Amino acid sequence: MLQGNFFTITSIARENISVKAVLELNPAHDIFKGHFPETPVVPGVCMLQMLKEVMENILEKEITLKTAAHLKFLTVINPTETKIIQLEFKYILTENKEVSVTGSLFNNGVVYFKCKGLFTF
């Protein structure tokens, strides 16, 4: 779990199937000592995990990634330069206990990550 030490949710708003959250990264987190010491970069897997954990917060259930139709890592996030990022996603609950989601991480017009995937309960 990354929430609480790698990132914190500073605000979150839900309207029907749309969610908007503001996340604050912790540039002092140990992961950046190895990824990378001179120029820290948020690993792509952490970007996906942040989306997953915010979704779990909204759904109040643990979920698992089943398939990822699109995972696009468009720009690196250096947490010493960009500490605050925004997360937006839309989701649809299916009858098969699945969650279809489309989301992105961005800040000030720069998109870092886009995702379209299917999660299961």
C-alpha cells in the first residue's frame, strides 16, 4: 500500500461515476533512493497503484487488475519538481463484479499517465 507514505490524498470528489482527486507525493520516500538517486522518478507501476488505491477508497473494496487495455506513461514525474498531481477517472461497475475504469494523472496541462483497464472485486 502506497497511500499514507508514498502519497496522500489531499482532496477527493465523486460525482456519479466520475472521481477527481488531488494527490501529494512524498519526495523523501525510500523508493526514490533507487529510482533514481540523482533525479527521482515515480515508477510507472506506482502510478497504476495510486489509481488502484484511490479506486479502492471510493469503492470501499479491495480490487485486482484483471486486464489493462491501455497503459500509457507519457511523461516522468519528478517528485522534487512536481509534488502535487491530479487524478481523474470514470468507472462502471458490471454485473460480473468487475470495474471498468478510464483514468489519468496530470498537473498543469501535463499528462503523466493514462489508463484503461478492468479490475475485479
